[in-house]
Amino acid sequence: MNEVLLNRLKRQVTSDLVDFLPKGCFKLEQNLSVNKKELSWGEKWEIMAAHFGNKLLYESDSNIKNLKPRQYAAAEVLYAIGNLTDPEIAEAESKKNLHVAIQEYLEYLEEQETKPFKSLLQAGVEPQKELKPISSKHEPHTAVGKLTVEAAVEIERSTGRCATKKAVMEKLQEWADGGCHPDVLLRSNKTCKSVTWLTGKSDKKEFTIEACAKTLEKWNRERL
């Protein structure tokens, strides 16, 4: 991957997240070592990126609620860059995660802003095999049910495994908190493991993990 462009991308995402990152957190003058080995500047940057990306995306409800969709996408890029050299994540998987994160992030940038980074999506990406359609005879009638299926398909495409109710609910909550599908998803409720959604009659209802499980069960039962 082009290091010059990657460094430019780092500056871009940290600029988008400046209000949510501690001042000076990437100056990295201090010594930092792992197993008594002094880390390089790039390695230290990635450790901090993974730390703060994880904090923004998964640990702070207040931040999640305040992040705009572009900032949420920037945090996903930050987290993905931070995991590039994580020994517990396979290299192919970490590169794939970064590719997906960059792709989603560029959707929020103006056309002129995207130009420098488009080549990052092409470099080192293997041609995709033709994907077998994932479909079912059962089609949910509600908007939140349709999003449940959409989330399940997205998860299965990225993992190669059928999505669990937990993973799908987390995806729905992620969308709700990130401002995705605002015409349907209003907010997440982590305590109750649910999302609040807006019906066609503009009524606010809770979509629980139990309801999610029933939707997935019906859809999976009649898969083609």
C-alpha cells in the first residue's frame, strides 16, 4: 500500500476526528516498547490509532451519539489502520477490513477529496470472485425487518458465515448510532439489546433481539 497516500489518509481522518481525540495524542515523542523492543514511530501510531478507534466506535456511548456519519466512518478507518500490524489478525483480513472502511469513508467525502485516496482501493486488492446471491422466498414486510435482512447479508458477505442475531443487532445499533437509515432507525438501546425504529405510520417502536431472531429464523428457513 502506498505509504505516502496512507499517511495522507491518516491526516485526513484525524482531522475529521479532532474534536474527539485528545490533543497531541499522535505526537508520540515518548518511548514505547513491546516485549522490551522499542517500537518505531509507525508502530506506535498504529497502537494509538487502534486504541482511540476502538474507544470511539465501541467504548463511549456519548461519543457514538455525537459522531456524525462522516466522523463515524473516519473512526472506522482509524481503527482499521491501527489493526494493520496486529499479530492476532491475519494480514489478509486486516487489509480487507481497511479496504471496506476506506470505501465507506470515501462515500462521505466531496469528489475532490476522494481523488487522492481512490488508488488505495485498487492497490493490493485481489479481484473478487463472482458472489453467489443470498436470497430467500421470505421477504419481511416491515422496514426494520428489511434492514435486518440487509445487515445479515452484509455480515455473511464479510465473514463467510451466517449472521447471528447478536451480530445483526449490533449492526443495526451501529447504523442507528451512526445516522444510517435515519428514516427507519432512530437510536439504539444497548441495555435492552434493541433499536428504536419508526413505522410507516410514524409510530416509534422497539425492535428487540428476540424479534430480530424471529425475523432471521423465518428468512433463513426459506433461503434459496
